[in-house]
Amino acid sequence: MATPPTKQSGFDIDLGNQCSATAYNWAKRTFQNRDGKAGELSRDLEGGFSNLMIFGEQRLGIGSDGIGTKVELAERTKIYHTLGFDLLAMVVDDLIASGFVPTSVSNILDVDVLDHDTVDQLMRGLHDAANFCQVAVTGGEIAELGSRIGGWGDEGMHFNWCSTAIGVLHPSLEKPISGRTVKVGDKILAIKSRGFRSNGFSAIRRSMQAKFGDNWHEQSDEQTGKSWGETLLSPSLICAPAIVKCLDAGVVPKGIAHITGGGLADNLRRVLKHSGLGALMNDLFAPHHSMTQLQEWGELSNEQAYLYWNMGHAMIAILDNDQIEKAQSVLSDTDYETKVIGHIIAEKSIHLHVPDSTDVLTLNY
Amino acid sequence: MATPPTKQSGFDIDLGNQCSATAYNWAKRTFQNRDGKAGELSRDLEGGFSNLMIFGEQRLGIGSDGIGTKVELAERTKIYHTLGFDLLAMVVDDLIASGFVPTSVSNILDVDVLDHDTVDQLMRGLHDAANFCQVAVTGGEIAELGSRIGGWGDEGMHFNWCSTAIGVLHPSLEKPISGRTVKVGDKILAIKSRGFRSNGFSAIRRSMQAKFGDNWHEQSDEQTGKSWGETLLSPSLICAPAIVKCLDAGVVPKGIAHITGGGLADNLRRVLKHSGLGALMNDLFAPHHSMTQLQEWGELSNEQAYLYWNMGHAMIAILDNDQIEKAQSVLSDTDYETKVIGHIIAEKSIHLHVPDSTDVLTLNY
């Protein structure tokens, strides 16, 4: 990982970053529209914007995301009621990573043609996921877009699904969690993932296609006794309730990385850039069997696998050494599995010790 | 309009309503997740939910929508910087129709492959529209979805674009504007539209295709001297600032209908159902030349044209008789063109007098 690949999952990351930067530059020039009014965007100490909207005494955050091409797994398996967990995980876990307790989500479902039963299953899953993380689904929109929407196979409803969530800054926080107060020696606590989340599905498809050809989802996964389609569809674990429980108990992470596209190193780097420090992660969770298997079938290097996929980690939190025990105690009566996977170092780079291997992946920045 | 067609623009409205109802039924079962907590959903006097989220002293609204298949006009004309006005009009004008002053918007752009220049133009337009209606673009997401996104022609970036907006209930309001207090004799004030908004584009395409074949957008529109593609792409007028200006001046509409899919009658019906009253609209704005022309080319009846398209009306507000003069005075130094187009009647039906015609369209309910 000395030089991370510039192409991820067939897409051009550099162009993606360039487009995101352009979008942000235009957006930034609208922020002053709310100066001194409801919805004012808060500036942090350095004069930058801190992702915080101020409504009177209320401090709110907002975030949007979708489940990308994971939808194809639902189309292949005809299982639709789990995607709601993926959709909410993407948006609410981004919010809690900044300390916003998610409260409300809106969703937009773009379809080619409507199928009532599929919509019913999707919305049931969204309901289940919303109840899991205690948010209200405040509304949404279903848009019939005909041939503007594509997908796998000729049958069934094809769709893309995205969501916007809002949340309130946890009352114990003065400002959003940013990573600014991270110091050398702080510990990195990981929440174990349940499998793939909503990222890296282009690489997943390439690996499966290379091994089994077109109908790869029907192949049997010997380890689980399910089809590989079902294994790969496994719903994302929503981590927000775990972090809320910690915050409620007075355990305040200094930085949190939601492990999405870019994997452990790149998502942690975004948190560490605010302190200028680095990290050594030398006791990682073992990757799920699906990940090691697909890494082998797709002939991916460890660098690639740890860039595309979460490799066992849904979220990581940086905590003061003396808060680790309390955090683990708070979460001990939940289903979340946690582990200290490393610590913060002075050197400005991230080192990953690949489990059951002598490989150490290093990201310098 | 005695029996409105059940198929609109080629889509099945009944199935659409059924899917929306199913989605709402699942969503409703998540509302209690916020009872007594930040983001609580307010119940109205009848025990129903009033589209209002409560955060401490703050009363917020949220809404999501997209620009549907109007995107095709941008793909045909390669003009991308006006769609931001359509996107914001859809979401902020829904919010203001309930009395929420829009403050913040998030957007999600789903693309097949990225093109930086196109993204730049789209985001510039979003910036222009956000400045027009004084909201902040708080963030967004650009998702590369490959073949899951389709569109017109083989070249360029194809995309679907949606947005979620939040707003604060105007301080002069005790609760959202709902139409409950509408009474017989109240006046209906309309804000004139600029042309088509983001609805009815399937019918538009059918009319143009029937008249000119595949490359209909290149045909010259003699009335404007532009191409028909440009005429049909004309950006939506965002009405929220007009209503905010009224509310700030103490002019409080009792009900507001944002004229979207379903046209004047169906959107007004949704507002009137809360009072059980009807309306006579006997002095409508004349439809834009593009609408009468496409109605002729597509051989649409008046019933169809007034169901699919806004026919000159972007938004209508129901006002007490003695507030009409003040409303028009407040808006007299703006670019908004308004007119009293009718009034509220006791009979539970809506009558539209088609301008320059003896046709009266009636919607009973």
C-alpha cells in the first residue's frame, strides 16, 4: 500500500475525487446563505466548516449515500428485505462517526418499472433497520424512470436506492468528533463487521465471475451452506447504536472511521489528517471467509483486498487508553464484537499487519 | 376530468399510489422510535402525523424528490447548468407548501460514468438555484453505478439526480399549513410558471416524437427562436422565496398546492380534502405556447393536458379574501407574476374553466 492503486473496482478514483472536490467547491459558496439564520453552518476553530448545522439551540448533521451496486445481489437472489440495513448503515454510520445521533431518514427509490411485492420487501427491511437503530423513516419518494434505470437480468424491478439522514450532535459533545484531539498512544478499537458492507462490489463481481462465470450467485458456499449470492448479500451491521451507547455512558471517541470504500487505511487516514499522526494496527480481526476466498479467486493482493473491502472491520474508534476498558464493558452485553486492533503513533503513516501473514501494508501520507 | 385517466405518461398511477401507500405504512411503524426524543414526529389534532419533526424548540420539515426524466432534455441539448433549478424547485417548493422555510439541501447524483465538466455544470446550477432561494447545499454524494444508469444517446454522462431538503416552520405559524382552515369564499392566488417543471416529460416526449421523430429536440421553436430542446428544458421557477416573503409580511396562506404530477386539480384536491370543500377556477393563466403546441401535436384532450402539465401555474395559495391585496402588494416588486384564478366553493368538486375555450373540466371526489 506504499502507492495505493489509483483505480478502484474499475472506477477512476482520481476523477471521482476531482468531481467531489468540484461539487464541494460549488456547495461551499452557498454556505453563507444561512449565515445568522436557521440552518447556519458552523465554522471550526481554523475557519473551516465543521459539518454542523445550527438551528437555535439544536446542532444537527446531515448525510446522504446509497447502496451502489450491491443491489445486483438482491436482483440475483430475489432477496430484498435485507438491503434496508445496508442503506441505513451507509448513512447513519457516517453521521455517528462525527458524533451525530441519527434521528430521521428520508429515502429515494428510483425504479425502472414498479413491482409492489419488491417495494414491500424493501420497505419492510428499511423499517426493520430503522427500528434497529431507533430512527424514524420520515418520508421518501419512489420514482419510475423507465430505461434510465438498469440492472441484472431481464426480470423483476431494477432500482437504485439512496437515503439522506439527519441527526443531533450527542449532548455530551461540544463539537463534532473530528480526530483533532487524537494523541500518540491512543488505542484503536474496532467493531467487527458481519461481512461485506455496501462497498467493493465491482471487485466482488470480478472475482466471482472469474471463478464461476455468469451465474456465480447460485454456487454453493460450503462454509455457510447457503448460496454465494446469499453470503455476499449479508446485511451490513449498523454500528451507530454501539457508539451512542458509549457516548451515553461517557465514553467519548476522539475520532471514528466508518470503513467504507478505501478500506481501513484510507478511512483512518481521513481521521488522522486532523492530528498529523499515524497508526500501527497489528492485531486486526481476521477477514471473513468470504473475503479470503474472493481474494484468492480474484487473485487480489493483500494491498487490493484491504483497499476494496473492510476485511472484518465495520467501524474503528480512537479512544484514550483509559477509556478502552469502559467502552468494552459498555458493549459487553450487546451483540457487537469489539477488539483493540492497534494504537496511534507519531510517524505520519498507517501500518497494517495482515493477520496470519508476515505482510505489513504501509500507507504514507 | 370526471374520471381522470388512471395511466399517466405511460406509468401506472394506481400501482404507484399502492407502492407509496405501502412505503408509508412501513414508515409509520418507525415513527415511535423518536417518541419523547429529538426528532419526534408531531401528531396533529386528529392523531395523524403532521409532517413535522420536533428538535427542542425547533420545528423542522424534510422532503425528498428528484427531477425524473427531464434529465433527457439536458442530455439532448448538452445544457446542464439549469437542472439545479428543477431539482431545488421540486424539494423546496414542497416544503414551503407546508410552511417550512427551506434552509439546507443534500443531493445525490447517480451516474453511469463520470464526466468532470458535466458535474461542474450541474453543481454550478445547483449553486445558482441555492443562492436564488437562500438555502445551503450542505453536502451530497456522487455514485458511479455503471450500467445501472441509462439515458439518451451513446455519448456523455448519463445520470439521475435527487435531493433531500430540510426547512424550519415559519415562526409565524403554530403548525404546518394544511388546508384545514380553508372556508367557502377564500380566494385562490396562483404564481405563474415559467414553462414545464419536472413533471409530464413522458407525455412531452410522446408529443414531440409523434410530430418530429427521434431528433425532435433540434427542431426550431419559432416563438422563441431557440430549439425545442431548449424551450422544453426551461428551468423551473422556484416559488419558495415568494411564499417566505408573504409569510414574513404576515400574509398566511391557509393551504398551498405545489403543481406537480397530477396538475392543478389533483394537487389542489390534496389540499382541499382537509376541509371537505371544492374550488371554482374560472380565471386561469393562459398555458405557455409550448403547452398548447404540444397538446395539439400530441392530440391531447384538455383533460389530459391539465392532468399532465401545470398549464401556466407553478403554485397556488388559498388566502382569506382580505389578504389577497396585501399578498399581491408584497410580491409587486418581485419577478413573480400572480393572479387570483378562482375561489373556494361548498360543493366538493373542482371546476377548471379552460382559458379561450368553453370547456369546463370537473374533478369530483
